[in-house]
Amino acid sequence: MDGLWERDVLTLRQIEIVRAIMVSGSLAGAARLLNVSQPGISRAMKHIETNIGFRLFVRQGGRYVPSKEATHVFDQINEVHRKIDDLNVSIENLERGQSVELRIGAVPSIANAMVPRAVLSMRRTSPDLSMNIEILKLEEAIDYLMLGRGELVCMSYRLHHPALVFEPLARGRLVFVVAPEHEAAGMASISVAEIARYPLIGIDPNDPYGRIMAGLFERSGLAYTIPIKARFSSTVISLVRQNAGVAVLDIFSVQDIPPDMLRVIPIDEPTGFDTYVAFRRDAVISSFAEKFVASLRETMGGV
């Protein structure tokens, strides 16, 4: 405890020591409260009283009680302690997310299953945090960020915009999905050539995932024909469950679909892709947004 008494004004640590003696009425009690040695408390009080020029305590009936001269000082010490308590409460409330709203956007493939898992993790550590989640099309992401509607967007594709920053989120892959009663439902894996045998419920080739699949068909010398097109994976999944055809979807979109409703089969050819989190280049991201991204990375990385 040496080295704390070089200044002539009371430090927060010295105030803590004085108040511990006030509360406990003894040097031994103060030492127990602060988890330090009694000789250290005794030396500290001697330094404090020497620096301020008067005694803070007198002995009465074996207890340390405030001296008459120090009455006003103790009133101020109690006030400082109350303000420190208030500060700690404010920090605790902020940590829990009280009076804070986190606004994030996500494309459907990430929003449907991955974002809810990350939200659940956030609720455990910040139960009072309000969250506003918007499902966005790719073309809506720029306006969402540039107009300040939210802090960040979880993306399946990296756009090019000078005012936006894109950071890697997680690595994903495409999978083949069929209804449980489909003839291919029992396959351990499937090739692009085998997929081409079935009527495909597909995502437009201009979509990031659609481009991957179209490229696989092209490299295999196969025509990428889609009798049924759908913009969102939720629509594709509903059609596949009705056995209207087969589909190729991203692994994130099918995470919450039980196997008795949908069979998910790996594709032999490589179908990896990257996802991103985007935010404004001139923005300062909140600590809650950083925690959310960390949670989402962990969630998506485990798929």
C-alpha cells in the first residue's frame, strides 16, 4: 500500500480506506472489508492524517469513531461513495443493454436461422438490450447503412461502395435438398451431374448463390435450367417440402429444418463461399454490435 500517499489530496483508494474504517469501526474490520493487512491500513491512516493535517478518527470504547473536526469530511466521503455507487449502477445497466437499441440488417439466408441464434446468445449477456432486426434484399443494404437505419448488415456477397467497409463473417457452402420421400433422399452425397437429372427449384443465376451453382453446371458442361425460380430460400424450402422439385441452397438457410421435413445432402463439387458484415466507413461501431458480430461468427463458423 506504499506509494499511494505522495499527493496532498485524498485519492479514491484513500477514501475507500477511510470509509471502510467508518463502516467497520476498527482497523481490523477495515482490513477484512478491503482484503488487505491490518498494518497496511494502519500505515495508510497515518499517511492520510499527516497529509491533511488533522485526525479523522478518535478511539472510544475500543472503536474508531469520526473526530469532531472531520464531520464535514465524512459527509463528503459518503457523498463520493454514493456517486461511485451510482456510476457502477449506470455501467451495469449499460452492460445489460438498458435504454440501448441495436439495429442490424441481414439478408434472408443469414437472418432466418443464424441471426436468431446470435440474438439468443446476446440476450444471455445483455438481457435488457433492445434489438431491431430487418431482413433485407442485397440491393437494400446500401440504403439501410447510408441512411443510418442500422449499424451493420450481414451479407452473402461483397458489394463495392467507397463509403462501406466489408469484413469477413463466415465461410459457407451449398447443399442439395430434397423431400424425405424423394428417391435421392437416402444419398450420402451427390454430384452436379446427378442433380441435373431432377427438376430444379432454383435461385436466379444473378443471385450470389445462383452464380455459384450456374458456374458448377457450366464447368460440367450442363445446362442450368430452372423450371421454378424463387427469390428467397423460405419459398424454395416450402416448394421442396411439397416435392415440387429439388433445390440447391446455402447451408445456413437449412439449419432449423428437421430431417423429417427436408433431407440435406452434401454436393461432391466444391461450393464454398464467403459471407460478410458491412458497415459505414465513417461509423463508430458500438460494443454491442461488435459482440453481436463475434457471436454470429461463432454461430456460423460451427455450421
